[in-house]
Amino acid sequence: LAYCRHLSTVRTHLSALVNHNIVSPDVPCNASSGLTVDIWQRYLQDSASYEDQELLRLIYYGGIQHEIRKAVWPFLLGHYQFGMTEAERKEADDQIRACYEHTMAEWLGCEAIVRQREKESHAAALAKCSSGASLDSHIQRMMHRDSTISNESSQSCSSDRQNLARLQSDSSSSTQVFESVDEAEQAEADAQLEDGKQSKIPNGTVPNGTCSPDSGHPSSQNFSITSGFSERSFSNEDSALETAKSSASPQGKAGETDVPASQDLDSAQQEEKLQGQDSLEGEFPTSGSVDFVPMGESAAGVVRDHCAVALTVVESWADSKDEKQSLVESEDNLSEEPEMESLYPQLDSLPVADLTNGEASAVSSTGVTYSPELLDMYTVNLHRIEKDVQRCDRNYWYFTPANLEKLRNIMCSYIWQHIEIGYVQGMCDLLAPLLVILDDEALAFSCFTELMKRMNQNFPHGGAMDTHFANMRSLIQILDSELFELMHQNGDYTHFYFCYRWFLLDFKRELVYDDVFSVWETIWAAAHVSSAHYVLFIALALVEMYRDIILENNMDFTDIIKFFNEMAERHNTKQILKLARDLVYKVQTLIENK
């Protein structure tokens, strides 16, 4: 009765995982030698000499000889169909090449617009930085002073002098990146910068410290939502100005009973109009309790008092900026931390200014019109692709700068055609082996597109990963109940999350390149010979290969993850593939003997 229940479970859960027709490795001939050059040449000369199924059987049991992989892989992936004549294959190549070139022309036009906008944003950031330093030399001649604050500032002058020195040295380190001046001029500029900070209101900034969309600054035009954090990171100096102004306003208002509340906003607008003038006499409202005085010792105390507040706010905001940066990087699912070489964003990390409501959509040099949404989506994906391409298998001999450029072109072309899905980390890992074997951009693009029809479902936007985990649970429960019980008892890792990377990349990170080629072509052939879910049996074979080690060491979830990470690229691939074929055969016979 238990045996019948066992077989009933097998039929219910596993019958859909394998083909019911068992293909023998020895009929009509031994297939252990695989698909050789000789057999392939005979097939190309006369496609009737071998059945398609016979070629697939040879590949499934013996693999493909390396010299002919470039010719055979397009058939396995669906770029060519078995039985095509040479003329038909050439026609298919011409069509895909024309499609690839057209796609490249489209995204290159979009990329040109993206790069131009990034340059404009970068230039705007530099201009914003330098304009702040030039204005401070004029603002230093006069000070907006309230009598109440002036009386208190003289008492705190000595204690605040240290804070001023700290802020000056901090400003010096941040401005020297972009300014090339003598040391004496640099020190003087820093002193002037700090003295004038409190009376300056930044472009487009209202007293509460928020950025106004109406400023004349080109970088303030509706930034992309995905790059929102970058808007505040152009300059620490501007942040100090904003926070100092917002913190100083309540102090000033405490003693101003006859100054209207709207005067702060008026002064901001007036300063914006008078930036380029030599005198700023009309910048502030002249009411009874407000006057302009030359910069003296008591006024310097006001500056130092406010600068101390600004320094505190800047330091606390710097911490939050780091947290925001790490949040953005984690959302992009990138494994490397950002490199902060300066206090200003690098060109590739600058946001792209979005179009204002009255502006027409961007038009490339070829006359193609791109919507703002498309530009934003492509910008995000472009930066992700460029980061991943630079990290892709840098130690493998094939990936020279020229071939990395090919990899980038293919990936950008694929994402341009599937922009609604976008780039996800790992896609470069799937493309790289195809490019190594095929060494042709258009052909690799076509084969990658065919491969992603299956692999796309493994990424977060698909739902295949949960199905893989559930099927693994059923398989091991039926085929190795002892190991299943161990997994269940030691923290219950029968969710099989440690297999995630295996399924996501078809074991690409677990094996060296030559083994990846063998495993991938076996998976592709198995879909027509034994099982469309052959990756499950390879995963199960990996676990079964080290079954005794797992049982003897009583491994829990952390142990098994660490173990397989350390074993990456050390597996005996031939043995694993043989064990996987045996597991498929075992399930097939269980179903056949129902």
C-alpha cells in the first residue's frame, strides 16, 4: 500500500517533469562520443543522412566537439531550423543582421541624447560651484544683521572660532577638486566663502531649503525620478548654504517683530536677479530693525555662529547621503559598492534632466523622436549594463576591451527591444558564453534572444523560480528521502534557496567555461530528448554528488551555502551530467512501471 501511494505521488508531481518516451544511449549506436566533426559534415552535405532526433541524442549523451560548436549552437537555440539549406541559413543571417543594425542605430541615437544631457548637467554643477565662490567676495562686504543676534554673538566668538576653522578646512578639501589656483588664493577664497555663506541664498532655493523648479539653473528641470537622490549631491557647499539659511531664519525672526514673513522669500528672488552685479545693496529689505554694516568682529561672530550650525547639519546630512547612496545601489541589485572619488558625482552617475511640460520630445540626429519616459528608462538600464559589462569575467582571456564593447552592444540592443523588462544583473553572465563561442555580434544577439525566451522567467519579473524550488522539493522527497529528512530537521532548508544562482544562470557561476559549454548544450538537447526541466536534475545531481559529505557533517542551511560557494568551479562535470541522466531515467522508469 505504501508503495502504491509512493507511485501515486510520483505520477502526481513528477510525471510532467520528464518525457515519457525513454531514449536509449545505445540505439541505434553508442552515443558516448557525442556529435563529432565527421558526423556534422555528413549532415550538412545531406540533411537526410541523419534525423534531427539522432543528432540531439548524440549531443545529449556525448556533447559536441568543440570545433563545431559555433556551427551547431545556432541550431540548438533556434536561430536555424534543422534541415535548412545553406541559402536559407544565409537569408536568416541577413535578416537578423539587418534587424540588429537597425536596433543599434535606434539606441545609439537615444544614447547620444542621454550623454549630451549628462554633460549639460555636469557643466551646470561645475558652474553652480564656481558661481558660489565668486558671489561670496561681494557678499563679504556687507552683512544682514539683527541687533539681538549681534549682542549674543560677541559672547560666543571665541568658542565658535574652532568650528569656523573646521568648516574652512572641509570647504578647502571640497573645492580644490575643481579650482586650480595658488595656495594663497585658495586660502583667501576659502575664508571669503565661509564669511559670506550665511547671507547667500542659493539659486532657486526658498528659505525652507527646498529646491525651486522655477530657478534658471538648467540642472533643476524635473530630474528623472530614479536619480532623485543625485540632485542633492552636486555640492556639499550648496547643502551647507541651504541648511545654514534654514537654521538661521528662525533665530533672526525671534527678534524681528516688524519685518514681514515674506521678506525672506523676497530676498531670495532679489538675489537671483542680482547675481552678476558688483553691488548687492538691493538684496535685502531695509526695514527699521534691519541694516547693512561693514564686516566687523561682531559680524564675524554671527558668521561663525551660523557656520557652526551649518557644519553640524552638513555632517549629519553626509551620513544620510551615504545611506541613500547604498539604498540606490541595492535597488539596482549591484554587488560592488560605489566609488566616491570626489564629493561631486561622476559623469555616469549624473541624472538626466527630464523635459519640461512645454518642451517637445527629444529628437535624435536621425530624426527619431524619443519620449521622456523612454529616455529615463534607457538611462537607468544603460548605467546598469555598463557597470556589469566591466565586471564580466575580467580574468577570462576572451574579454578584451574590444570584445567587452561587443558584449555591451548586444546587451543594449536586447534591452532596447525589451525595455519594459529592463536589464537585471546576471543577463551578462548568460550572454558571455554565447559570445565566446559564436564570436559574432548579430548571431550572438539572435541566439541570446532565443535563450532568454526560457531564461527570462527565472528573473524576478518571472515566476519560474518558485516552481523550480517546489519541483526540487518533490524530486528529492521521492528520490532521496533520507537526505530530505536531514534538510527538514537542520533548520528546514527544503525551500532550496541555495539553488537560486544555479537556476538563474544555468550553473554558469558554478563551472569553468569549458564545462559551461558542455552543460548548456546538454540542457538544450535534453528538452527534445528526455526532459524540458533538465536543470532540476543537474541541480539534484550536484546535491547527490556530495550527499555523504552533507549527511556526515550534518549540514544546516548556512553550511550548505558556504560549501557550494567554496566548491564553485571545482566540480566534476562529466560525472554530474551522467548522474543527472541517471536520475531522469529513474523517474521515467518509475512512471513507466505504474
